[in-house]
Amino acid sequence: MADTQSAPSIAYTRAPFSTWLGIVCLFVLFGLIVLAVIGPSPRTSDYEETRAKKRMEKLKTLHEESQKELTTYAWVDKNKGVARIPIDRAMEVTVADLAQKKPAPAGPIATPASAEAPAGKPAAQTAPAGASPAPATQQSPPAPASPAPATTP
């Protein structure tokens, strides 16, 4: 009679040694291919060095352009007559203009209308003539009472 084996025993039969040896050889071959491709490449980071050089060149040109704009005369809009002057000169002109002007006193601070207004005059008319009107006062609602902390025995 034919050798009959049950289904579970067929499913769990062991692979022959040559199959395992073939799988291991494939992994080794893959490793050798990877080493052959990656091995001769240089280990230095030329890419990062070139990026750093480009960034430094961009920074240098940006600094030179900003220095040129801050230290030279040029037309911003010739049709409108708008020109750019060096920042040092602009500060000198601004300080000279401010030195020629007489400082103006600040207006008095308007206080809220109080109950102590002079008799016969409403509280709104007690502020000086040039003062700005007092801001409207807003009443905030009272804060809710917080419960007392619980005591532990």
C-alpha cells in the first residue's frame, strides 16, 4: 500500500539543508553587492561642504547689498522725487530737525468725573478746555466668592 501521510505532517516537513544553504548564500551575495556599490564611495561630506560655501557666499552678498543700501545715495522713485540717503546722514538730519522744534507739553490727563464737582457746575465741565474727554468707566461684575478650603482631619 502507498505510504499515506496526514495533512499536518506534510505541512510541517523540514526543508532540506540545501534550501537553507541557498538562502544564506543569497544574503551573502546581496551583502557583497551592497559593499561593492557603497565601498568605493568617499567617506567625506563634500555635499555639506559645498552647501556651507554657498550659504556663506549668499550671506556675504546679502551683507554687501545691505551695506550698500545703508551707506549710499540713490533714487527710490525719481518721478516722485524720492531718494535714499545714507543712514548716518539721515540720523544727523533727524536730530537737527528735532533740535529746532520746541517741545510741546503734553495735555493734562483727564480724570474721571467725581462727586466733588463745584456747586453749580456739572462734573463733565470741570476738565480744562484743551483736555480730552475722560474715558467711560466700566463696572466689572464682582468676582464670585471662592469656597473655603476643605480641612482634612
